[in-house]
Amino acid sequence: MRKSHPIRRAVLAGAATVSGIVLLLSLKPASGPASASAAGAAPQQTAAAQDSPQGGSGAQKTGAQTVTGDVAQTQYGNVQVRLTVSDGKITKAEAVQAPKGGLSDQKTAMAVPKLNQEAVAAGSANIDAVSGATYTSGGYKKSLQSALDKVKASAGSARGGGAASSGSGAAQARTVTGQVAQTPYGTVQVRITVSNGKITKAEAVQAPKGGLSDQKTAMAVPKLNQEAVAAGSANIDAVSGATYTSGGYKKSLQSALDQAGG
């Protein structure tokens, strides 16, 4: 029996070794936190990836603005224009009111689509009247200008905080000269002084000269200057007896306003 003891001890030692190996293997999952933390990292990266597109889309927003002009009354009915503006440009123009009934239906159907296209193309109220629809065209231009004025006013108020912080710089007057407008009797060119978004002075640096033109220019230009300052836009009435000079004045005035940002 004593001779068998060494064998028994060898068996017991082997069993202990096997038990130790089993114990070590059972402890292996304890090293799992590294893999667990890797699994946790994946959702965090996904969340971060989801945040960046949201930030990008916010930065790309341009904020289209829809503005409706004032109602312009004509001999044949009211005209009212609605604009969609994005990034300072007209992207859509439509007449929400226009003369109706009888012949007016035909003229409206003919004129309004053309006026809408011209408003978008020109980006201003400096558009040509449609032949055969003079009154509708005139009303359209008036309402269009009032819509543009509203867009300008809202843009100015949006920038108000920055303008106020710049102090006296915001009140600096700016002088702008419009493009030369050709008329059958000579050229017309208007210079304006603008301060705080308003016309404070208007003058014609070029106007028709010679013969009867001298009299018409002397009669018309002072009135046009006054109207430009009072209206704050190119939406002013022509002076009777000086239609061509008035038309040229308005075109040059509008180009000056465009350069001034209005």
C-alpha cells in the first residue's frame, strides 16, 4: 500500500494542474472590458456622425422670404404683386391682384406673365411696360417697388444690431451716380446721396440741352429731384410735358439705387 502512494500523489497533482487550467480559462472573460468599451465606442461615433449633418444643414439655410407689395390702384382695377426673395434676389414674382372683367381679362392674361418674368430677370422695378396694358404695367411696377422696399426694410432691421454697434460709421452718407439713360432728346444721368438707407439728395448731372430742351429740363429736373427724395425710390410720376426726360431720369435713378443696395 505504501508503494502505491507515489502514484496516487501523481494523480492528485495532475488533477490539481487540470483544475488550475480550468480556473484560468474561466477567468479569461474578465479581460472582456476592452472589447466591451470598443462596443460602447461605436454608438458614440455614430452619434457624432449624426450631429455634423445637422450642423451642415443649418449653415446652408438661405431663408427664402415672401413679401407682398401694397395694392396699386389703376383705372381698370387693383394690382398687387407678391415676391419670393432668396439671398437678396427675386426668385419668383406673381400678381395676386390684377384687373378683371371684359377686355381686362385678356390684357391681364397677356401682360402679367411677361411682367413676372421681367421682374425676376431685372431684380428691380425698372421693367418695361407691356404694350397694350399700360395701366396694368404701371400698377404692377408700383406694387413691385413697394414689395422691394419692404424687403430692403426687413434686411436693414435684421442688420440693425451690427449697424448700431458701428456707431457713426452707420450714418455715413454715400454718393452714387446712376448709369446714363439715353432719350430721343439727349442723355440723362442721376446722382443721389444716401444716408441710413434713405435718399437725402438727388440731382441730374446730365440732362437734355439746347433749344426747347433747356426749358423742359429747367422745369422738370427740380421736380423729379424732389420726388426722388420724397419717394425714396424710382417710383415717381413723370413730369407733364417732359415725358422722355422723366423716363430717362427714372431709369438712371433706379440704376443708382441698385448700386446703393436698394
